[in-house]
Amino acid sequence: MHEDFYHQQMKMCEDFETKLNTECPQGTVPSKKVLIEFLGKFFPAKADERFDELVEALDEQCPGDGPIQWATLLEEDRQGDQGPFAEAMRDQDLQERQEYFEDIEEALLVCASKKDEPPPKELTAKEVRSALNAMDDGLTMGLGEKQLDRIMAVGYDKALSDVTYERCSTPPEVLDAEIVSVEKFVKRVLKMTIKRFEKSLRNGEERAVELKWSKKSLDDEDDVEDSDDQEPLRKFSREEVQQLADHFHEISKDTNGVVTRPQFIEAIEFVTHAGEHFAERLFRMFDETHDEQIQFEEFKMAMYVLCRGTAEERLTFVFQVYDGNGDGTITRDEMLLFLSMANKVVPKDIKRSRDDLKGLVDDAFAAMDLNLDGVLSLDECITCMKDSTWIPEMFDKI
């Protein structure tokens, strides 16, 4: 299974449990009828045939009509296998997402084919919106309209593919006249977590055009855009995601599945010995929603940037940690402070003296302070990073 789909399915299961817990906070669904009604609301776009398959799997796993402990619906056995209901739900989710991505590609290719001969390779944002709205009526209202805004932002490279409504309810605007390559748009959107909001009216019809990208194995290397100034995307493997999840759930099992500020600061101080100030700054970077706690999605995305992000993404993240007062610049004192913290956690045989650290700071400012104003901006760091190898290495010390 492709890793992006695996991440998306994890989110689908988490959303399912969260919303079911909201409706049945005592942990028990009073009857199977109530659960089936919930399924209808949670999967409004599911075809009738697939919905019947889901109910049959539920009957197999939970015979009878009595109450159901909803936590048992998705639990795994010792071999890591789930019951018939969870397996059916995940398999259908994979199929439905793949079909939806194929619908998106078809809609854009058909739109292009109606313009000229041969069809153009690029479309305006107005044309893309119109094509997608015609493909899925659900994108014209409510949460569907918000999803379309996110699709446009990702497709036009104004937002990362992990954007969600919870993290970004108002994504960057895309103007009607902006142009995008159909191929790039589709390949960017393929990495998103999206869902259909209205039932498809295709009814098994053959596609009007031959698909080029969404039907390929999404493990192909060419689903990452080629660019001279862009590193290949190094994704977490399924096993790595599971390790992250296991570790996170272990430390958050007594705090309702979140990591609190005190927990995080205590753990960072214990692991790095770098001091509370460093842990406090790092917590702010992880806590994107600023609700004083870290959800698993926040934890996973921060770890992704630190471990798998591009050089520019990692530099941006670390820059924000260095920027102690949050004014968008780094002073010599701020850089020296965090280099000193990083120096505390390296092996004893490669620790640097304070004079050596000051020398690193002097070298950094000599290379990056392009306007000679005595502080470093993120743009200055990124500009110099492209012409230097030691600058990213220096920032990676943190």
C-alpha cells in the first residue's frame, strides 16, 4: 500500500473514532441500528452496494442487534490484524480515494481537451475550479467547498499536501487567472487527504480519456516533481509511522492521547539536557494549534519536517527555534545561545569550546548577513544555504 494512502487511512480511522466517541461518549453504541445510522452520516458519499458490504462485515464481527463497545470495532489482535468491519472499511476507503483521484484527473483532462487541438497542458484556476465542481457537486457547499479551497491551494503549490481543515480552515487564495500544469496539479493533489462529499453518478461508466498519472502505482518515483532546486521527498515508511504512533501513544496514554506542555518539556530536558528554554521553544514549534498540547498529527508532521523535510523546510523549522523572541530575525546572542544548547548534547570528544561557538556565529553572520543590519532573516539564511553546504550543517546542530 502506498504510504500516503496509509497516512490517509490512519486519519480516517482517527476521525471515525473521534466522531463516534462524540456521539457515544460512554464507549458503548446502544444498538447496531444506531451505529448503522452513524455510518450513513460518516460516509455520506459511499455507494449503496459498498454500504451494504460494510453492514454485512459489521454483522459478521458483531452478531445481534444489541449494544456494541465501539472501541472493539478497530482494535487489533496480537498479530496486528483487525476484524472484518475494520478491514472492509479500510479496503473501501482505499478504493474510494483512488477512484476520486482518478475522477479529478479525468475532469481536468476533459476540460483541457475541450479547449484546443492538441489539448493545452495548462489550465487557469477558474477552469480547474469549474471542472472539479462539475465532477463533484459536493465541492460547491459547506465542508466540500472548504476542501476545494485546499485542493486548489495544494494544486497551485501554495500549501503543503498535508493541509487539513483542522490545521488550516482558510487556505491561501488562488486567483482565477493563475495557471498550472495539469500534470503537476494532479501529482500534488495525489498526496492529499481528501474525501468525496456527494455520491458519484458514474455508475460504472468507462472513462472519457486515458488517465496518465492517478492510475499509476503511486510508489513510482516520478510522482515527486522534478526540480533542480528541490530535494526528493523522503517519506516515512509504514513501519516508521507505526513506531511514531506507538511511542506517542505510550507517552500520552495517561493524558487522553495528547502530550501536555509539562510532559514535553520534561522529556526534552531529560533527553537533551539542553535546558527549559530550549524545550519551551521546541514545544511552540510542535504545538501548531497553540492549544497548549500536542496531538499526534502535530507530532508526526514536526518529526517529518525534522527527519524527512527538504533542506529549506528543516532550515525554516530550526530558524524558528533560534528566533527566541519571535520577531522574524536571529541575533548573534540568540544563535550563540542555541549553539550552546546543541553543544551540550553532542558526544564529549566533539564538544566545542565557547570561543569555537563564537567563531561559528561570526562565520554565519559574515556569510549570511547580506544587508549588514546585524541580524539574520530567514530569507538571508535560505539564500546563502543554496550556495553553501556548511550553513545547513551548522543549523542541523540543533
